[in-house]
Amino acid sequence: MDPVIFVEVFDHRGRMQRREVVTAFPVRLGRSYRNDVILDDPRVDPEHAELRVAPDGTLVLADLGSVNGIRRTRRGRRRPRIRVKTGTRVWIGGTPVRFCTADQPVAPAVAHATGMFADSGILQRGPGAILAVVAGLTVLAMGEGIGDTGTEANAAATAFGVTIGFGFLLLLWAVVWGLTQRGVVKRFRLLPHLAWVSLVAAALWLVSRLFEYVSFALPHWGWLEGAEGLVMFVGFAGLILGHLALMDRPRGPPRLVMALGIAMALEGMSLALGDFEEASENRTLTINAPVKPVPPALVAGTSIEAWSARMERVRVRVDALAERASTRRRKRDATE
């Protein structure tokens, strides 16, 4: 009685395309419609290979004089025949094929992801993801534009520049994660990763501003700086954890461990780079004084005329003090 064999056909990226059940031998594999297993690949001959039962009962895949041959690996050497057992993977032309029996183990079922990271979550849907990107960039642009300039024209220009700059950096970060997902799960998804990093970046910016105000209001609370660093690290680890959740890899506790490891590695690189820049800027004057973290437009100002009048009064007073000191010096010299 011939064995029951399952032929699994993959694409060149490693994604399974289909499974074929084989119950009678020999089995022809090739591109023509006369084959038992049809491989839609231009590098596969019309009649490329044949799976046979050897006299000793084992299975052998034999090349039928094809152009590109059969190989154990993609770039391995051609072989006239390959002995097959359950789990054996071979390359027929440019197509990977695996042979299995019914006893071949399979991975356990994967539970559906829940929340915003699920396939049906808000970050996976186009409108919701686009709204998240717009909201994140708006928070970053408005904050920097209002906080660094005093006029509406300059604020608008700064907000536009910040939007372009932050948008490019966030897009670059999302592309890196999209390519990582492409390599891990064979699926490139850019918009969900861009939406997630936009939301987290905006949230971290708001937290940083909050700590600035609290530090200004309560300067004697020295532990605030350490607390801010810890909160920012937790937020960054949450950012990495969200990207891994969007990829759905890895699952369970290893995902948290990987997120913390990546966050610690990047944080260490950031601290090392900061120490290097601080050491190289040895001519920079550093003033460790609290600065009120408010936009210039909200700070009470004065006109040029009032400022000039005040400076004139200061000059007159300084001249009077100088004249008084000179008179005292002359009197002292006369008595001596």
C-alpha cells in the first residue's frame, strides 16, 4: 500500500500557497497540466521532477533532466535525486516544496488579537489610522509652533516645519517596523505602525511638557527628573511593545521581554551618544537655571520706548555712583 503524502507548495518568500494530497505513485511535478502537482513557476520545466517509491520503501524525488534542477536549498548544488522523508524541503526550479505525512506536527492555533492591535482594530483600519497620524502630528506641530515663537506668522511657519520634520522621522521609524514585519510575517503594513508611533510620540511630548511645568512650580522636588526619565522609558517600551503587537510576534511573555530589551538597548545608545556630544562641546556655556516653560506670547513684555527710558535711568544712576566714588577718592588723596 502506497503511503499518503502531503505536498506543500510555497512561494519564494516562504508563504504557503497550497497543499496537495498524494495517494498514488509515481507523482509528477511540473508546470504542464499533465502533472499531478502543478507548479506555476517559469523556472520549472513542463515535466520537472518525479516522486517515486524506491525498492526499499523509501521515497525519492528524481530530476527528469530539467533546466534548473532540484536542490535541497535555494542556492545549493543540483542533485539528480533527493531522498524524501516527512518534513523534507526541496527547491524545484524557483519554488520551495515540502513533503509531509499525516504525522507532521503543526503549530498550535493562535488566539485572535484584541483591542486596537487586532486585525479589526482602529489602527488596522484606514480611516482610524489616518486620524491617529493627523492627531499626533497636530499635537506635536501646535506645541512646538506656539511654544517657540511669538507671532502668528512665525508660529504657522514653525508648525509647518515641525510637521514636515516630525512627519519624516515618524515615517522613517514606521518604515523600519514595516520592513521588519515584512521579514517576519511576510506582510508589509506601514499605516498601522505610523499611526501607533504618532500617537505615542504625541503622548510622550505632552508628558514631557507636564514635567517641565511641575519642575518649574516645584523646583525643590529633585526626584522629578528621575521620575521623568522612568516615565519616558516606560513610554518608549510601550511603543516597542505596540509595534510587536501589530506584528503579532512574538506572543505571550517573550513579547514583553523583547520590548524591554529593545528599549534598554536604544536608551543605552541614546545615553552614550548624549555623553559623547556633551564631551565634544567643551566650549559651551551651560547655565543650570530654571526657565519658565511658557510661550513668549504669554510673557508680559514692554515697549522699546519704556525699555530705553528705564536704561537711561539706570545709566544716570550708575554715573552718579561713579561720580560719588570719584569725589571720595579725591578727598582721601587730599587728606593724605
